[in-house]
Amino acid sequence: MPIYQLSNSNSVSLHIILNTKIMIQLHDKQFVPFISAKEIEFAIAKMVAQIEDDFADETPVFVGVLNGAFMVVSDFMKLYKKPCEVSFIKMASYEGTSSTEEVKQLIGLNQDLTGRTVVVIEDIVDTGNTVVELKALFKKQNVKHFKIATLFFKPEAYTKDVKIDYVGIRIPNKFIVGYGLDYNGLGRNLPEVYKLKE
Ligand code: IMP
Ligand code: MG
């Protein structure tokens, strides 16, 4: 099996056979292919079409949740053809491979959103702690509409009542990396998604 070392660090290596990455090592864990770049593209296009339709007469403000959502926001914006704005907020709740109860706001919004239609764009909704925190935050801002769009959603892990308005792909309760999602900082640059090897 040919092994291509893509970085000088020993923590990231890709095992490749005939151009197909069959396994990825990030820190101490191994990950296997799960969702292709094509499937991701398709799921984002579907969300864009729904949101364009729902807000045809408005100029929504898309709020990406950093760090994980940077890649989905970029691809989403390139497909969205109607007037829109974009902003980012930075939240963090994860340590290693599990969510913590406490969600920290690390970089806040610097824009007045009173009366605006806000669509939060998340990479993934897991327990829902982050979306609950976001909903409370935007309620204080007196927005006109508050919607949540997420590329990935783990229904089995979700414990909250907040409605997730737009879902790209529903996944089982597995830890995934790639396409913006990380394991302790690594894996965000992968164009497709991998799941923890069992
Ligand atoms: P929640 O607050 O538990 O819904 O988790 C939301 C955040 O946790 C996401 O925005 C991600 O940053 C992170 N997260 C949740 N599940 C995963 C995963 O499977 N891989 C990587 N990060 C995850
Ligand atoms: Mg996130």
C-alpha cells in the first residue's frame, strides 16, 4: 500500500490506493471515508434553492458560525444568486471528540441586525447547545426572521426544541472530520468528510 506523507508532521498522513483515500490519521485517531465532495455540493445546492425561494423578496444576512462553517459558507455564497450579506460569529463548545455543555462566544457580531432576516449557517448541529445559545443571542437583537441552516445534522444526538429549518445531510451519531470540521484542530482542509474508524 503506497503511503503519501502530505505534511512534515507525523500527525497527518494519508493512506492512498489509486487516488482513493481509504484512511486518514489525525493525531491519535484514524478516520475512514464517509461523505464525498459531490454529495456535499449537492446538499448545499439544495439548501441554497430552498433559502432563495423562501426569501426571494428579502436581503438575508447569512451568519456563519466559526470556525467550522467557513467552508460551507463560502460554497453556499457562491451558489446564492440573489442579494445577500454575510457575517461571522465565533462559538466553541467542543473539546476533542465530545461536546461540552458550555458554549463560549469568542468573536461577536459587530453589525446591527434589527429588523433583518438572519440565517445562521452551521457546519454541523450535534447536541444543539450552540443553536440554543445562538437563538437567545439573536432574539435580543430583534431580528425579523431567525432561521438555522446546517450542512450536517445528528438527529440522534439532538436534545433541544429549537427548529432546524434547513438540513443538508442527516448523519448517524458519529464523529466526523473534513470540509471545515476538525479533530483538535486537524482535518478542516479535507474536501470530503471522514468518520471515526470503529
Ligand atoms: P453542538 O453545540 O453540540 O450542537 O455542537 C456544535 C459544534 O460542535 C459544531 O458546530 C462543531 O464545531 C462541533 N461538532 C459537533 N459534532 C462534530 C463532529 O462530528 N466533528 C467535528 N466537530 C463537531
Ligand atoms: Mg460549528
